[in-house]
Amino acid sequence: MSIHATPELQAYWKENLFIIFYHLAIWFTVAYLCGIVFADQLDAYRIGGFPLGFWFANQGSLVIFVVLIWTYVWRLNALDKKYDVYET
């Protein structure tokens, strides 16, 4: 086995890292920016009777995180099949 990655393996990891970065950017935006930094501006709006900044900090983050997990698994399964490295 070669210690050097093949071009196909390098392409796989490049796409994998893009998917990870994309999901981490969404996570950062929801958890930090919406829940903390822009909470005062978001509090001008209400969802379910609660200020939107409060909702993002307490409920919205959890909902978004679960959706991120599902989309990450779905996208990685598709990537594994594309590069024929999926588990059977």
C-alpha cells in the first residue's frame, strides 16, 4: 500500500472537507451569530410568542443542529457512493 494518496482519494477528501466547512459555517452562524451577536436585533421579531433571538439561542439552535446532522450524513453517503468507498 502506498503512503501517497491517489488523485481520486485527494478529490474525495477535498469534497469531504468542503462539506465539513459548509456545515460548520452554518453551525457558527446559527449558534454564535444568531444566538449571541445579533440576538438584540432579532428580538424585534417574535416566533411562537418568544423573541427570535431567544428562540435561536434556546430552540432554533437545536433544530438546526439536528437538521445539520441529517444533511451531513446524507451528503457523506452520497459522496461515499460517488467515490465507491461506501460500506455495504
